[in-house]
Amino acid sequence: MNLGNILAVDDEQNIRRLIRNEFSLEGYDVTTAKNGEECLALIQQKQFDVILLDIKLPKLNGLEVLRKIKEISGTVEVIMITGYGDIQTAVNSLKLGAWDYVTKPFKLDELLSIVHKAISGKKQKNPSLSESDGDNYSKSKKFVICPSSAMQAVYQIAHRVAKADHTIMLNGETGVGKDVLAYQIHQQSLCSKGPFVVVDCGLLSHNLAESELYGHRKGAFSGATEAKIGLVEKSHTGTLFLDEIGNIDLELQKKFLRFLETRRFRRVGETREQCVDTRIILATNLDIKKAVQEGTLRSDLFYRITEFIITIPPLRERSEDILAMANYFLENLPHIGTPVGISKEAQAVLTSYPWPGNIREIKAVIRKCALFTDSGIIQPDDLPAHMKARHCESPHKSRNLEDIEKEYIISVLAETEGNQTRASEILGINRKTLYKKIHRYKIFS
């Protein structure tokens, strides 16, 4: 199954490897290039559906490469990859014919969504393109339907509120799939044809948060050499998903409350208000009532954003979903030549483990085991050591979730040789959260 041909152009090897690995697992044929010259040579040898193009490249920069791509091929869609400091350049790339852009560090689910929309857009422009690939994509991206009664209740609530225009708050631990459910709600909503814009509030710097959300005029502050469109404006006619909403400061919370109530905002440095038609979905892993009591979340914002709360239970509270998700991830490994199964002994280990990393952890474990199993059947010996050790422990030995989470973080840091950026990607959290957990658990002490 080939969902499309992707060319990833970035001078950072780890970014190229990440895109190649993850997009290949989703069913795409991925080629990589480390600079603009390689990119231009490749597009004359092979037809690509989408090019993921870093703006900062040696010699030829991203905009120069984009211009040449459009001269060579008028059908390929280009998605720019940029850091927060180069967002205005990325916006300018849209004028040159880029399909869209994402900012580093990006979420793979967001990038996958943009690539899918780009390929779908090509098919709408060119009906001769095979529709079966699009069907295969939708099948591969069907969300795993968990059989537990707890998740069935979540799906039912999500389906009902999706068609309404209410602001939704998704609450649950890190890794339970809040971003996946948010995208599912977007797909079922009346604004499904619009953009799905993800804002990781944990990555918004204090000084630039307002500019990133609302944009700014030229000269609004030092370094604002060009006007910039904010992420709120970019979400017009679609959905704005604010992940880790509890991380924004109190002053910005006050301004954000007004936006929630009116859908009106001002770019930094401007007096003229603008209005957007945007569906708002928020998410947090915090105990939001406790956050209000501690003064980290405004009470008026709390009452506004908790109009509809959907709580996603952690995986340890719905063990009947574990094997359903494990098998789902196995079935969506198109690059595996022969089917991979799970032995009954390994199933017992999986279902007895509390999964502190929730869905993200089980996805990472299953993918790795499927790649390295020799027999075609995942056995207990193929599973991570800390999972097997816990399963073999005496049932009288008590270990809490924090112990398991600490062990999981240690194992991932060991696997990445201490690379916190890569470890945070595997864990499914941002570097700031990982840093806090490292110091909380005194892992390096």
C-alpha cells in the first residue's frame, strides 16, 4: 500500500530519519535529501506528491528551492518546515505556491494531517489520480475503536458535541490520545473542510506567546521586521486545538478569555480588531479544579472552557483496550513483510502492565517489537526489560504509577543515549515537561 510519494528535505539527519521512519510506518514511500541541490536533482528523476521542505538550508535556502520546484513541477505540493523565528518567511512561501507550513518542533499527527490534505487536494484538482489510495488512507487512519465501556462513552459524547459549535475541553493524562480525539471531533464537525491548527501551549515562550497566537504588525516590537499572521487567524473556517492550555500565563489567559467569548482579536501593535470563524478545542493533563485553587488558572476562564468536558481515562483503568490497540498498531505497519502476532504469554505481560505513557507508549513498544521479532510472533523476551521485570515480580510487592513512569523515562533516555529531544518525541511530551520529570524523579542525581 502506497499512500503517496514524499520527499523530505532537511539538513538535520535526525529530522530526515524521523520523517522517513514515521511516514513509512503510515504507508508512504519516503525519499530524503539533505540540501536543495539534492532535492532539485531528485524531482527530475522521480514524481513526488508532496515535498516537506525546510526553510533553512545550506547554499540554496528553502524559498529559492521552492521557486525552482514550481518551475520544474507544477503538480507537486510543498509544505514548508520552519522554526518560530521564521514564521513570516513561511507565510511568504504561501504566496510563492507552498501548500502550507509547520513550525519546529512539530507534531507528527499534525504533519500527517497536512500531508493527507495536500494529497487529497491534488486528487480533487486531478480526478485521474487513483482514488483507491485516498480510500486506503482513510482506512489506515480510522481511529482504533476501543471496546471498553469507558471509551465507548467517550466516543458517544464526542460524536454528539462534534456537530455543535461549543468549546470543548479534553482532559486526561499525557499520552491518552487527546490530540487524536480532537482531530476526530474536527473530522465529524461542520468545519471539517477547514484547517486543523494545533497550538502546543507548552512550547509558547512567555514573550512571544501573544504574537504566535494573534500575530503582529511590522515594527510592533524589536525584531518584528515584517507583519505576521497568527495561528488563531490561520485557523479561520476550521478548528483551533490548544494543547496543554494550563501552561499559558495569567495575563494571556485574560486576553484569551475575551477571544473565546467573541472570536475577536487584535494583532500585537494594532488597534483594529479582526474576527475569525473558528471551532475551539482545548486539552490539558492538569487537574483543572486544583489549578484554579492554586491560582495558576483563572476562575473565569475555568468556567468558560469547561462548558463541555470530555475526560479520557488512562489505559491502566481500561485494560480491555490494551490488546485492541496493540493489534491495531500491528495491522498498520505496511512495511512489515509478514503478519506479526502476539503470543499469549506476551499478551499477559501487556495487559498486566500499567502503561504510564498510555497510548503513545504502547504504540512505540509494539512498533519496535514488530521490527525486531525473529519468529513473526511477539514473545515476552521481545518486550522491554522493565515490563518483563514487573510482570515477574511478586504480587505482594507494591509499586505505584510514579515508579513505573520513572522506569519508563529512564529506559527511553537509555535508548536515546541521553538525547532529551529524541526522548521527548518517543515519550510524546515536550522537552519542558520531560525536564520537569527528570528533576522531579532525580533521575540524574
